[in-house]
Amino acid sequence: MSDLSPIELQIMWSRLIAVVEEQAQTLLRTAFSPIVRECGDLSAGVFDVEGRMLAQAVTGTPGHVNSMAESVRHFLDRFPPETMEAGDIYITNDPWMGTGHLNDFVLTTPCFLDGRLVALFSCTSHLMDIGGIGFGPDATDVFMEGLSIPFLKLASKGELNETLLAMIRANTRLPVDTEGDVYSLAACNDVGCLRLQAMMREFGLESLDALATHILDRSREAVLEEVRALPKGTWASSMTVDGYDAPVTLACTVTVHDEGIHVDFDGTGPQSPRGINVPMSYTTAYTVFGLGCVVASRVPNNAGSLGPLTVSAPEGCILNAVKPAPVASRHVIGQMLPDVVFGALRQAVPTRVPAEGTSCLWNLNVRGVAAESDGNYGFSMAVTSNGGTGARPSRDGLSATAYPSGVKGTPVEIAEAITPLVFRRKELRADSGGAGRTRGGLGQVIEVESRIGKPFELLAAFDRIDHPARGVDGGGDGEAGSVALASGRTLKGKGFQTVPPGDRLIVNTPGGGGIGPAAERPAEAVARDLAEGYVTAKR
């Protein structure tokens, strides 16, 4: 291994990224939950025997990938490498040591080559229902939010833990989907192991040690090179979001120095009595993702590139919630963190940072009576959707796009096939993007009703209703979101609510903020906006 050239090592690195991408595609193709197979709410990666992430799949979300990067170390603490055997599979959904809430299962599988442990494969996906009161923010502690799985063996030497699987089936409204997703996660890691074994035999590798050193050292130095080119100093930023029943302040200071970037969330509001709290693992995941987008967007994501980017938050604040705080809807706050960080970075590198966007997902978490029995207890689904992203310094924001999460929107045809709901309207929301030299992205209008004459529940977890995305440098704010019934009643942005039969749910997702004075927008861009219906003549 010591004689490998840089070119050979680079080829192997690229091959490793291809291995984990096939790992992720296996999960995408076999998952039962539509939020995974249709929208890509997952992560997959390979780790060395020390628990350092060497490569992540391109397919996946930052909240899963960057928090999973830390969770593998927790698996190693409980299952030391010398105790691992071929065919073992480990599982947890611990929010504080996993990916932030109980609805994400993390599976880790040791990979052996000729009897030697050479790597660990890990993956995560979102499961729609794991019991409790359901996937919403109404719980007052984590124990109300569903089944909790500590660090356990899902399989031992190839034999599945049938007792654990029975416990999982018994604690969900969707036993068929949930068990199927567990098998999907296990298969995903198995494919990763097979492909890595084939790669190592092809290249004559006995271990990944030299390749791991190359990947991590090169990645770390690439990030530090970008960091050292930035202005040095400390900048502060704050943002107010809706919260559950009172506004929440998110505050940070960003310090850039020669050895990295540190973000401190001192000044952020206290944890909430409801399930919008964020464990530190998820806070770190989205914070370093925001930093990476500005500082090192071309550097592959691994333990080396993540190392120079560090995060802290006071214990007990909403971004470092203490167990047993409820955390089911941690994405509502956690996905705002790139915007908070951008507010500080804008003072240092204004030409590289977008305006605020919708940021948090505007998922329609719906639940109710199914049209026919399919082995589950009714239906429960997250119809993924979003508003507009913030304008970029030289380009408009993206419309109806999930940034920073990266998940795709659920196709209407899929939602209607799985649930007894009909989507009467789903279109871009004119005039919702903040005006500016570069315009904010548009939100969308979604109108849905039951087709079987039965009520259905909305487990609302929305934000940017009272505090829309702000424009910068004279750019306009994005339009606020809203949730209502066609009959005229305004619904709350968070909490369980019922849509009665014969009525329709109408959701207006928010728009992104603009950058620069609208008077500076090129005339041809204004004409194009009018022609496409992005803005009205009145606006």
C-alpha cells in the first residue's frame, strides 16, 4: 500500500464514492416509505475501523449524513471492533446519538475481507410511523414520540433478532412499511460490503488504512486552504422564527481562523416544551453543511473535510436540547441554521451568500382512515413540499425547492396512490418571491381533500408564517406561508388538526428573500417573470 501513487489513490477514492452511491441507490429502490424511495430522505456511507467517515453517497440529506458521521463512533463504543463478526448488524434510533429524532433508524454493518474487519457501512432512512402520538410537534417529551431503540443487535452472525422485529412491528401504525424499511436498510449495507470487497480484491488491498489517510488528509487540507483564503475575524447574526406558540431567537457568532471555522450558538433561545427541539448532532449537521456550501462546496464530504468545522451551543437551548425533550419535528428549527450562519458569513464574504429562504420543509404530514386494508392501520404519509430559496448574489432563488434538506417533492400521483386524498391544485405561487435585483424563489399553492368522504389529520409542522424570509441589501422579503381550509378557517402552523370531510386543505408555502433593490433588476428579467407568471402585472 505504501507504494501506491497519488493517481492510484485518487482512482480508488472515486471508486469508493461509487460504492456508497450504489449503497444509497439500493436503499432508494427497495424502501417501503415513499419519503425515502420517492424523495431521497436517506443517507449512506462507508467508515474505517476507527469510525471515521471516508465517503458518503451523493444521494441523501445533510441532516442524515453529517449526524450519521458521528453516530458510528457511538456504535463502536458499544460494540468494539474485536467483538464484531461477519453477519452482525447494529441498529438504533437514539435522537441524541443518531440523527435527531426517533423516526430515523440508523443501521451499521461491519465489513470483513478474508476474515479481517476492513470497514463499516452505515445508512439511515426516515420511517413514517414508529408509534407514539405520531410524526408531529405536539409531544411534551421524547417518550410520547414513539418507540425508542437503544444500541442493539438487529442480526448476529446473519441471524435476525426476531424479538426486536416483533417489538418494532407491534409499535407502529404501519407494521408492513416499517418492517420492510428495516430490511431495506440492511440490504443497503450488504450491497456496500459486497462492492467494497470486490474493489479491494481488484486493487489487491488488504486494508483501507493508506487510502483512508490519503482521503482524510487531502480533504482536510483542501478545506483549510479555502478557509485560509477568507477574511479572519468574528461575525454575529441572529434570526427570529415562529416557534411552537412563541417566537424563537436563533443567534450565532462565526469565527474564522487559520485552522478552521467555529460557530457558537450562544444567545439562542431555550428549549421548547414541544417537539421542535434540536439535539446537538442535528444542529452540528446542518451548521457544518451551511459552512461547507460557502467555503468548500467542491470538497467531498468526509471526516477530513468536516474536521475543521466545529460547532457549540449552550446545553438546554433549543439547539442543544437535553433528553427527554421532545424532538420529533427538529427539522423545523434545525434546517434554519444555514440561514443563520449565512447572516454572519455575509459580513465577511457578501458575494458568496444567498438571502434567507423558506429553509424548513413544508411537509404535509397527513394521517387517517385508509380506503382499503393493506396490513397497516390506516394511512400515514409525509407529502414533501417546500417554498422558495433565497436569491443568490448573481442568480434568482430556486422555486419550490427543498434547501438545505435536498429532498425531492413527493409526486402527486404517488401521494394519491398511497392515500385516499385528491390533490386539486399544486402550482407555483405568483408574487411569493421577494423582489430584488435577483429575485427570491417562489413558494407553491397546494389544495387537497379526501376522496372517500372521511376526515383526515394534518400533523402541522410549518414555519415562516409569522416571520418570513428576509431580503438583504434592499431586496424584498419573501411572502409568508399560510395554512387554511377552503371554508375559510385559518389553521395553526404547528400541531394536530382535522380537515373535515367535504372541505379542502389549502397550503401556501413561503417565498425566498430577494437581494438588492428591485429597481436594479434587468428589464428582460422582469418581462420574463411576467411572461412565466412568476409575478403579476399588479406586483
